[in-house]
Amino acid sequence: MKSNLFKLYATLIMAFISFLSNAQPVDPPVDSDPPPAPINTKLVWLAVAGIIFAYFYFRKQAKTSSQN
């Protein structure tokens, strides 16, 4: 009987802990959120930097492959 009571308590505690770990927290007030970051203005510069990087990378690859 003692073992069954221990198993019952252990099962109840595990169920309670799993319920608490899945519970959603209360939403904070909307005013405390920071404004979203404006990344759209930087995408053009990122694309230009990527094109320049690719150009120099492939130019270097062409030089090393022509030397072999």
C-alpha cells in the first residue's frame, strides 16, 4: 500500500509540473514593446555587398583554377 501511495503522489507531482511548464505566461502590456527595427532600408546595401563579395570571390577562384 505504501508503494502505491508513493506512485500516486509521484504521478500527481509530475502531472502538475508538466502542466506548469506548458502554461502560457500573461501577455505584457502593449506599450512596453520596443518599436520594430527598420531592416527594409538596409536590404539594398546588403544585396550590393553580397554582389561585390561574390564578384571578388569568383574572380579569386578563376585565378587559382587557371594557375593549376
